[in-house]
Amino acid sequence: MGLNIAEKILARASGAKSVAPGQIVDAHVDVAMFHDLTGPLTVKSFKEMGGVKVWDPGKVVVIFDHLIPADTVRTAGFHKGLREFVREQGIVNFYDVGRGGICHQLTVEKGHARPGELIIGADSHTCTYGAVGAFATGVGATDMAAVLATGNIWLRVPEAVRLRLEGSLGRVVSAKDVILYVIGQLKADGAVYKAVLFTGPMVSRMSVDGRMTICNMAVEMGAKAGIVEPDEVTLQYLEGRTNAPLRPVVGDADAQYAEEHVYDLSELEPQVACPHSVDNVEPVSEVGDVMIDQALIGSCTNGRLEDLRAAGLILKGRKVKEGVRVLVIPASQEVYSTALREGLLETFVSAGALVCNPNCGPCLGGHMGLLSEGEVCISSTNRNFLGRMGSTKAFVYLASPATVAASAIKGKITDPRSLER
């Protein structure tokens, strides 16, 4: 019996010839990542465990992205402590304020995520890195502390779900619409502790940006990992981003899957996840007349160049509806710089949007762009839980950057196809 890609990666990482679903493996970690929000507890736990030196400072990535610039004296103190830890440990892959962006964007963009590797991150959306053919999963701060000390982690080999995505998308329909539709079909508990493998001709045609979007939201189905098998698109993207040798693997033809689903998405229209659950998904045409107060374009799900371009096509030459505030947050300094050169930032500013520094922003209910009681936001982020973006009496709808942009112009949730040029 053959192995799927998730099993192959875990077999290599644990030094085994073969692994099977349900088996517990002691796996060697290729890359460990934590950020400024999970970092303080990670470092505290590491020291309480008796940790003195991290197992390999060259394999640790530390990124400031959740609360930057520091919003309180307490946050500034946490940042200072993490900087001291980075220096004393000799960690070279450190991205401070103004030198990086959102952790999940940077880990891929800077070549720290590579095909065939096991990557552990102290953040639930670490599954994003499966876009380049890695097995990547999130853990808590104490588990991350143990990884820093030993370089290893115990994992239960997950069952695999294979999703075959077929058809061609309309011009303003995107990878975000695809993953919202799939989550709406499988539901929030549809892939609990499973590896979701995205396959099919539609996935093959997706850019790495699009693949990052669908893998990012695999965790919203409860998945342990979301993975796209590496191909020529993957290798071209990584060219020049890393000097490390690449070890791409793909599943065997006779690999086993717990479930297989096929979706022909040729007729897919833009999708919207309605409050207060990511799987409460409706086609935009069925959402109804929902007025908005805020529109957010950004996050580790949809703050990439491809996303800003899609929003820019809708916003160019138009004005944001009076009474609506729009935040645009590029996912990294690289994305920000390219968007600046392409004139996208001018497009957003001219339309009446506020362009912010690369960071997680309102997505986690952090230090900017929060909602008050009764307010409504349409957002390109990944979660719309009760209280996620501020008040527990606010409402968050999730959609693609194009849908968010169209809604900002009309002042209500709007099908972007109605504004397609």
C-alpha cells in the first residue's frame, strides 16, 4: 500500500520506512516558527523546562506581526524580552518591526517553508505552508517550547481527505471563494485532525498566492494540515527565495484516503461566510441587503499581491461609500513595496481607504480597526467568531478581496461581478 504526501513527510521526519494513520511518531522538526503574541509564553515555558540553548538557532524563525508597532508598555516589554532571547540564542531568522510582515506570509515568502519538510508553528494558521508541499501545523506555546529544546515533536499521523477541485473560475471569483465554498460543504468539523490534500486541475492552475489561501483556511475545517503537492509552480516560486536543497515529495498512486470529494466549481459565484461561523456560507446573491460600517482587505489569508491587485481593479477610479471605513493591510514589506511601485497604494488612498503597515491588524481583535456594538465588517480574513474583531455585539462577514472592495464602494455587501470592468 502506498503513502500519501502527509504520510511520506512524517515517515521521513521520524526516520521510518512507513507510517499509518493513528500511529504516534517522534518526528524531527525542520523549521519552528513563533511570533510576538505566542513568543512570551513560549520563551517562559522553555526556561521553566530548563532550556538553555535552542536545538538549532538556524531552524528557528521569530516574527513580530500581531501587535506592531507596540500598542502598550506591556507589549513593548514583551517585544524587548523576545529581542533579548533572539540575541542570546543567536537566532538569525528574526523579523522585527518594519523588517517583515505577517508570519505566515513571511515564512513562505522568505523561503523558510520548503517542500517535503515538517514545519511547526505556534499559531493555528501555520497550515498555510502546505501551499509549497510541506506538512505544517500549529501548536501551543508549551509544545513549541519543547520543540525549541529538543528539535522533536510527537504527532499522531492523521487520516487524509483528498479534495479534487475541477472547472475554471470566473474573472473575479478567487481562491477565497473556493475555500469558503468547501468549508460550507464540509463544515467546521468536517476534517478534524485530518490532512486535507487539495488536488485537481483548478489547484494546478492556482498561483502560490491562491494555494496559500486555501491551505490557510484548512484549519477552519478542523484540519491538522492542508497540503498542495509541489509542482513546477512551486519550484518556480521558490527559485531565488532559498538556497537550501529542496526535497519535494508527492503521494503514491495507490495511497489511501479516508475520504475523497470532487467539486466542479465552474459555476461558482462569490461566497460569503456570515456571522458567527466560518462554515455559515452563502452565495453573495443570497446574503441579502447587509449594510456595512467597515471593510478590511488583508491578513495571512488575503493580504498578498494577488489579493491587492484584485481589490485594486474594483476600487480604481471609484470612491468608498460615505460612512464606510476601509483598511488595506499588505501582508509583508515585500508586498507593500511592490504594491507601491504598481500604483496600488495610490489607488486605495484615492478611493478613501487607509493603508496600514504590514501586520495582523483587526483579524485577531488586536490593536487597530476594532468594531463597536452593532457594527458590521466585511473582511478578507479567516475567522468571524463572536467577538473576534472587537465587540461581542458586532458582526463580521468573510469574503474575497474583490467582494470586500465592491462592498466598500456600495456600502453594503455586493457581488463584485456587478462592478467588473
